[in-house]
Amino acid sequence: MFGAAALVVLVLAIVLLRGSWFATERDIAFSDFLSAVEAGKVQQVAIGDQALTVTLRGGRRVRTIPPTGYVSASPAFVSDLVHRQIHVVVQPRSEAGAFSFGAMLLALGFFALVGFTIYRVTAGRIPSLESRARVADGETPAVTFADVAGVDEAKDEVKEVVDFLREPEKFAAIGGRMPKGVLLVGPPGTGKTLLARSIAGEASAPFLFASGADFVEMYAGVGASRVRKLFREASKHKSCILFIDELDAVGRQRGGNSLSHEEREQTLNQLLVEMDGFAAHQGVVVIAATNRPDILDPALLRPGRFDRQVMVGCPDLKGREAILKVHTKKVPLAPGVDLRTIARGTPGFSGADLANLVNEAALLAARHGSTVIDDRVLDEARDKVLMGVERRSMVITEKERVNCAYHEAGHALVASVLPNADPLHKVTIIPRGRALGVTMQLPEADRHTHTKDFLETQVAVLMGGRVAEELFMGHMTSGASNDIERATEIAQKMVCEYGMSPLGPLMFRKSAGNAWDGDRAAGLSEDTARRVDDEVRTIVMRGYETARQILQHHRPAMTAVAEQLLEVESLDGGELKAIVDRFATRVN
Ligand code: NHX
Ligand code: ZN
């Protein structure tokens, strides 16, 4: 179809241009034409709109352009020609008309081609101007603060917004300066949207929703017009919450030169303009969410805009328990299930993860034909959320299965021998998600920072898999790729961010964005980059060496764990410890 369109345009061009190029007569000066007439060399003159087409006696045709209006202003001219027995014809105007008609066709073909190309490039997804502006209805949400658990500090901070929305006039009367914009900052799944909705619900105010990603379109001006539309919608309400999810999609720092950039900048400017345009007493509060406040354009954070930041972090132990309580309200919990224990076993889970866990548990219970959710299905659900879905049907060769058993046993043994490692939660050779086998550790308590020792231990544990393959199988497999990636990441952070190498407590911004964003400048000197690489390698190799020593000294324990895994497929922390304790002592 594309080729056909191109062909049509090409043919059109040839047909049209033939008249003027291929058979084009040479232009001669008008005086030369008159001389030729005088000399009797002219056989025929065709009078056209602007030019005279002259056929010479030899049959050659030339063209000449008379002074404007010359022919019509000099009636003697034509009769003079006729006198000289020169054939005079007057060309119909249509020839010129034909040309412009053709030109029109050509232009039409051209635009069709351009249009079709755009259609092809955008895969037919040409968004209409109005389409995706998912400006949610502006209804008042049914959720209130009671439905939001585990983010007590954040809730306290936004209570003021609720007071304001309830009685904006009163708030203004006592001179309360209301934030026009509140920025909710936190990792994904921590309930930023829910919190925003609950503010509206709590204040019985309408809730308008948009996502920053909706504003970033490939056509100039669309994003900006959507922002305008959104704020117009908001101003129709006496008071309301206007929520913008993923603010970073539009709010990135300006400067740089990527293609979509100009459009984003326009959208961002429009957003700033609209926010400045709102009077504080108007009762509209803009709430935005992001997990990357550091990349936001500073203009967004200035007074009168998103000048208030509220952190919405991953829940702590107490928070997780509260969140579990909310989510288990509508499911049949078996008597004796202790949510505190579940909460303790889910460090690092976000609110969304916990919701997912409860949901999976309900599904699993149903599949087991059980009417209640007990500890067992909750445990199974946690593993599913944590490690991915079990894929028991995956076909694995015996050799791969053995390799997997030794690989996981390697991780497990290093983790159980090194004193600073997190306790083992589970080791399994049942394929899950993308992995053929998994070794899971779980921290004893919520941890917010890591010691250098812990990180080194973690690198060694990650190397344990590869080392086991080498020592016990006599080969290496590509399966260790994820371990290697994670170990390298840790080592890189230790050197570049945590100042845990001989290079000292400095920040080495190794990969500060990409060149397209125009911040390549933040790179390192070549010499420093080389030294960073050396230190990263040293850390990983030291972990590798630690793992090798441990596995070499615990060959019998290794074999025992691997063989047990091949037999029963999964071992929990206690079972592992029992095997290891039979062979090894926990010192090294
Ligand atoms: C593949 N998977 O993708 C096969 C199926 C060495 C016994 N061709 O280290 O399964 O080779 O300790 C997240 C999580 C890639 C991202 C796991 C990306 C695994 C897992 C490669 C065990 N356990 N490797 C491991 C494994 C593989 C992979 C991942 C990921 C294996 C190893 C995956
Ligand atoms: Zn591994």
C-alpha cells in the first residue's frame, strides 16, 4: 500500500512535468523573436497566456515572453504576423488550467503520501485530541481515611487539606495559606493514589484524575490543551481534588534536546500557568504523585505550586499489619491467623504487594477447596508474590535439574555459613517466574541501611551459585546471569554511592542518565572510571573467592543439600539448617 502510493505520486509527477521539461521549448529573447519574424524564419506563432510558442521554419520550437500586455495592446502585431503569412493560433487558457489542476493532484498525492507515512509510523494509533484525557468523572470517592492504613504520618500531613476543602472560605478568612499543590512522594504501590482519593472522600469533594503520561503526546500542543481542559473542568467545582499521577512524566527538568522535549516543555509550562492562575481561595487542591522527586523541574516545587511534599514510604511492621487488617476485612480468615506474624514475614512489601498477597491467598484457598484462609495459604501466597508463579509443568532435563540443585545449594550454604547473612527462608528447584530455582533469604527485621559487611556477604552468597556449578558440575551455565547482575550492582553501589572502597567516601556518578537527556557532562574522568571499575571487580572477585573457600570446605554438606533438594524440591530455613548443622560448623 505504501509502495503503491509512492508509485502514484511518481507517475503523476512524470506526467505533469513532461509538458514543461521534456518538450519544453528553449526560451529566446523577445527581440530575437522579432528579428526572426523580420528575417522570415517564423512559421507559426501560438499565443498563450503568458508566452508565445514559436515554430520556426525548420520545425524547431522556441518560446518567448512578450512584454506584459504587449499582444493585446498591439492589434497591429497579430495582423503583421498574418501579413507575413505566419500561422497564428491562440492557445486556449485551459492549458494553464490543466497545469494547475495537475499541480493540485500532485499536491494531493504528496499529502496523501505524508499522511499515510505518519499513519504507518504511528501504527494507526493517531490519538484524537479529546481521546485519552481520562479526566475521571469528578465524582466523590467512597474511600475515606479509615481505608488507608500504614501511612499514618502522611495522613496527618494531609489532614489540613481536608479541613480546607470542607470549608475553604473559613480557612481563607482566618488567613490560612493553603497549599495549592501537594506532592506525594514514594515508591510504586505505596498508596499515593489511594491517599489522594481518600482526601477527597474524607472532605466529600469531587476527585479528578489524570496521569502525567496522558499529557505526553507526540503532537505539539495536545498535552498543553489537555492540561487546560483539566483545570477548566476543576474550576467548575466549588472545591475539588485534582490528582495528577506520575507527575515526572511531564515534570522533568527542562533543557536537553530530545524529540518529545518541546511538547513536554509546553505541557509543563501550561501546568505552571494553570496552577499560578488559581486563586488560593478557590478550593481546588492539586495533588500530584511521583517516585522521582529529584528529576522534577525546580519550577514545579516553588511556592504557590507543589510547595508541600508528603512522603509515602513502604510500610513498617506496624503499617503492614494495619494494611493486612484492612485487606482481610472482607475475606474469611481462619481462626488463629496472626497478622502480626505475616507482617513480620513480609519486610519490604508495599501496600499493593500486601493487597496482592491477600488476593492470592483467597484464590489459593478456593483452589484447595477451603472456605477459610489459613497460615498455609498465606505463606504460599507470599512466596508467589515474592518469587513469582510456580511453573511445575516446565520441562527440565535431568542435567539441568541437577545443576540447579547444586547452584541453589551453593547459595544456601554460603548464606548459612557467613555470620552476617540474612536467614534463609526457602530454597527450591521448582521453577518460578523466569528462574529455574530460587534461594530466598528474609531479613529478621525491617532494615533501612546495610553494613559493608552485609553487602560483601550478599555478593558472596550471590556468587555461591556460580561457584557451585564450577566446583561440583565442572562447568558454567548462563543461568547465573541474574546473580552476576545483582552482585555487580551491589558492588557498584558500594564503590560509587556508599563510599565503601579505597577510593573513599565520594559519589561517582557513573551513569548519570543517558546522553539523550543531555547530562553526559556528569561523567567521570577516564582515570577515575578505570579505578572505579577496578574496585567493583575487586569486590565481586573477593565475594567469589569467599564463596569458593566455603564450598570447598563444605563439600559433604553441599552434596547433602543438593541431593535433598533433588528429592523433595523445596527446603525451608529450618530444614536447611538441620542438614548443614549435621556437617558444618557455623564458623569460618
Ligand atoms: C532462561 N532461566 O531464561 C532460563 C529458563 C542457574 C539453575 N533461559 O540464580 O533460573 O537461566 O539462584 C529475575 C529472576 C534471568 C530475572 C531470575 C533473569 C533468572 C536463577 C536466568 C538458576 N537462582 N536463571 C538463580 C536461573 C535462566 C534468569 C532473571 C532470573 C539456574 C537461575 C535464569
Ligand atoms: Zn543463582
